Amino acid sequence: MNVKLGAPYETIIKRIIEKGYAGNQSEVIRQALLAYERLLEEEEVMLVNKGIELEMQEIKEGKMRTKSLRSIKKKYNL
């Protein structure tokens, strides 16, 4: 795969290689993609946690009703 990144990004890649963080351009791109993937995963976890936090707040404020596990099992014959 050949990709044209443009001068600003090529400069960044050269600087990363010169500092010894990667051995070549491909390694820089691979590391950047892995870092981006980790960032996305962390963001997904953060969003799920925020959703849980909001729902727990609604439960505490009485805006959302809950049911016991026993009642749910009974309802679905589990």
C-alpha cells in the first residue's frame, strides 16, 4: 500500500525515526494505528461508563424503576 501523507506528516515521521521511536516509516504508521485503536477502545469504555453513571443517577433520583433478578427469572421461567 502506498500512501501520500503530505509534507507536514512526512516531517513528523522523519522526526520520530530520528528520535529512535521507530526504525522506518512503516513502523511509525503501524504504531500510530495501534495507538489510535487503543484510543478508540478507551473512548468506548468511557462512554459506556458515562451511560451507566447517568442511569444509576436516574435510579437514585427515582426516575427509573428497577426489578429484582428474582422477579425477572420468574417472569421468564428461568
